[in-house]
Amino acid sequence: MISPDSVHARSVTVIGGGPAGLMAAEILIQNGVRVDLYDAMPSVGRKFLLAGKGGLNLTHSETSELFLSRYGARRAQIEPWLEAFGPEALRLWVHGLGVDTFVGTSGRVFPTEMKAAPLLRAWLHRLRAAGVRFHMRHGWQGWNEEGALRFATPEGERSVHGDAVVLALGGGSWARLGSNGAWVPLLAQRGVPVAALRPANCGFDVGWSEHFQTRFAGHPVKSVVATFTDKEGVTVRKQGEFMVTSTGVEGSLIYALSARLRDEIEVAGAAVIDLDLVPGRELSYVIAELARPRGSRSMASHLQSRLGIKGVKAGLLRECVPAQDYADPARLGAAIKALPVRLVAPRPLDEAISSAGGVTFEALDERLMTRSLPGVFCAGEMLDWEAPTGGYLLTGCFASGRAAGLGVLDWLAAG
């Protein structure tokens, strides 16, 4: 840590007012460093507020091992952050802001009031009271020839100097809220390796028929199991629900598989998920029910009365199963238990809940400082990692901001 004698002389610039940037600012200001936080938007935390519009999912209450497994290939890099500031520590921190939390039936953790706004208001009040200075409508433009930070403001360009910089600029999704990926070329020009930004927690295009799209776009598909097997033979099964869109599918069940589906499409050109439309029913039972005489009833009535398949589920069957298979209970039963839906492309990055790609971990030291730009630290979604919905992404952003703030303190002390 910085010695008390030198604290007053230190000034750090934080760029980005999401959870990672705000957390870095908090760590720094608590340790006596002067902090100026800049954001291109008129106010901070805009994506954070929108993410909490339907209920702010802060984190998850599952076991540590299961929680860490959600970070996939980047678990090794992220685990130190979460060991220092994981789900329980995050909940205690939220309680310290005067906001209570509870664990939902799914194991997800929410503020008692469900909203993000009360938490953000309390946090900003604490940061301002501690001395953090906020500068809105300041769009970062890189560095000038003297090494000062350049900002575009309503009053023209402004140059800023600081002892260190924390970049917490977000990924590339939801550009209207500030995460537009404009920082990528600015860092690439300075020799910082950046993996291409890609959609994460996203929907996918299928290419529905006009009839199905017109009739069922916007309809939820509930209580199904999706199975996906990649080219390496690895199989993943998830139960949940999703939404039919005009172009394909989206929703929590799809998001849970989205990283694997996106990667498969990049390699193979398409990805196929198999949907079990009647979880809990054995194939033999389904076939036996289909084989029962239906008399004068239509097949639609038969499916509804025997298996409860109606509405959008019946529409999916018609969309994906050849007409001749309806006359064969074995074939139709097999389709009901494993309906193949072919996904051909992820939706555009700006529509995704989050993004993969970003500043590579190889470009950073253990303090999250860029190796090619001493004194420049990175945090949050702009790093090359991803996590599913369920509070994992948000927890990781908070924890990375804390790690970057501590990294700055360590670097300043060593200097």
C-alpha cells in the first residue's frame, strides 16, 4: 500500500462508470488516493441500471466450486479475484450500503427491492462523500503526443494527466448505454493485444418459415430441456425456457448455452440443439400415447390431449418435423423427445447482453496492469472473459474492479 506521507501527491484517473470502474474508484479513494472518474455518458451505471430493470441479479448462492466453473476457460485468471471478493463478500458489501439481499428459489441473489437504482444511488453518495470527482460526457480518445489522456467533451477536447489510469470501458454490447468498443483501436495502436469482441449471452438466428414467425414470434417456450453436443463430442443439457423471436431464439435457456453455440457456429457454420418438449416423460411412454387411436380427432387435438403439446410447442413440431413423420408414432415420438433446431448465426454484438473477447490476460500482469503501458490498468467486461447470466458476469466485474484498484495501489507504492 501507499505510505501515508505520499498519499496526498497521488492522483488516479478511472475511465468508465460501470460496476468495475466504480469499485476501482472506491478502493483507491478509501486508501487516500485522489480519484477522478470520467464517463462518456450523461450519468454513470446506465447498463447496470438497465440490467436491473427486471430484477437486479447480483450474484449466486451456489457452492464455490460450481460458481467458479461458470467462468470456463478463464477460470484460472478470474479465480483470484473471486477468492478475494466472491458472492458472500459482495453481499456483505451491498448490505454495507444499506441494501438488503435475499436468495431466490433459483439460488440467485437479488436486492430486497429488486431494483438497481437504490443501490447505485447509495454507492454514488458514498463515493462523492469520500471525494471521488465525477466528470460526465467525457469520451475517451486515447493519448496525445505528451502522453496525456484525451477526452472529447461538449466544450471541446480536454487533456488530463494522472499517476495511473484504470480503464473500465465495458465490452461491445448495448452501445446506446456506452459500451461501444470504441476503445479497441486505441489500445491496439499502443501495442495492447485485444481479442475480437463477440456476442455473449445472445440470441441466435434460425430462419423460421414466414407462417411460424408470424404466428409465434414473441411466444415463450416453457419447461423444455435443450441438449447440445459439440464437434468434440462434449454434451451439455440444460432445462429452462426460451423465447421464439422473429429471426430465431433467445432467453435464459439459450443464453446458458450461447458460448458453446457461438463457438460451434464459428467452426462448423451451424449448431443444432435438441429440444425435449416433454421432460419427465420416457420415450416409450410418448410413443405409446401417440399410438393410441385418435378416431376423428385431429393430430393437433391428439397431441394436446395425450401429451399436453399445444401452441408454440406444436408449432415447433410442425416447423421442424417432416409431414410424413406424423403418421409414424416412433418417429414423431423421437422428435418430441429430441427436436432438432438448427441455429445458423448469433445475433449481432450490440443486441447481446454481454460480450466475449477484449484485452487478453497475456497482455496484463497479475495486477491487471498492461505490460506495454506501465500505469495503465484494465478491469471489467473489457477483459477477455465471459460468464453466463445468473449474477456471474456482475460479480466478476465488481471483483475485477477491486483487483485493479488494489493493483494500482501496489504499483504506486512500488514506484
